[in-house]
Amino acid sequence: MDQTTRTCPRCGLVSPVGATICDCGFSFVTGTTVPPRPSGASSTGPKSASSSPVDNSRLMRWTLYLVAFSALVFLADEAKQIAAHLTAGVAAAAKGQDLELASMAATSVEQASVTLTNTHGFTAEPKCFAPVVMNSQSGEKVTGAVVCSGELKPKSTVTLSAPYSPGAVLRICGREERFGRTVDWSQCSFTLDPR
């Protein structure tokens, strides 16, 4: 061993002669074990400010501050959106109005099918309707069964089927073809009658 290094009696690691603590935590001064230094710390004492490693606890603290701030900004934006939905709901309820639900409707000769989606952040009141098919030329109408959605929970969807009397739509919207009666939708319109 040369005069510029010393060997740790605890772990056998070679350190400079001026080192006071080995990387394993053994103190060359007291002959006892101290808690190990963070990685990158020097056993020869403090270094100049220009070469010192970044203080990990300070970096972690600032990282946590940044994450917490970002979370607050995100939550504040979410709170604004929820407040807007609730305000719209309260305003509609105060006026005795129902909130509009996203909907999609289609019909066949047997039944109408309606899908309702509550896009709001609160439970929507039940919606009831009856499908109506009307012959544009004669004004003749066929009304299907009245169906109701029930209360719709926030962000939920329901699909309802409202049947017509058998053969009724074909009777007012049909035309004779070579192979029998067929539906001519160009003669008829389809609407939903709220109840």
C-alpha cells in the first residue's frame, strides 16, 4: 500500500489518506461506523460550490411542489366544468325545464329504437315519448307505444324500443310491388312525440 491511500478495515475499500469516512460508513477518525453518505459525496470533506452535486432533498422538494401545483390546476379546471354542469342543471330545474339528453333514434316497420345518454354530472329526470310515423301525402299517422327512460344516472345510456301495432306502418307507408307490399320511406316521416 502506498502513502497516498488507506484501506478500510471494515470493507477493504481503498480511500485517499485524507479521507475521514469510507463509502461504507466507517469513520477513520473515530473507528466506528456512521450512516453511509449519499452517493457522490466525498470522504475528503466539502468540495467547492462549483463542483458540489445537486442537493437531492431540495430537488425532490421542488419536484413535489411542481406536481402538487399541476394537480391543483387540473382539479380547479375539473371543478369549473362540474360547477358549469351543476349550474345548468339548477337553472333548468328553477325554470321548470328538463335538461336535454344526447339522443339517437331510428325506426323500422315494427318498432322505433331510441338511445338516450345523460352527458351531465347529475341524475336526469325520466323522459317519455311515443314514436310517430306520418304519411306526408295523406297525413295519416301511426303512433307507437309510449315508453319512458326512468331516471338516468350521470354519464349513463339507455336504449328503448317502442313497438307499433303490427302492420300499421306498412299500411300507411307501403306500396304494392311486383312481389307484394313494401315500405316506401320517401312517403313518410318519423318523429318522437314527448309525453
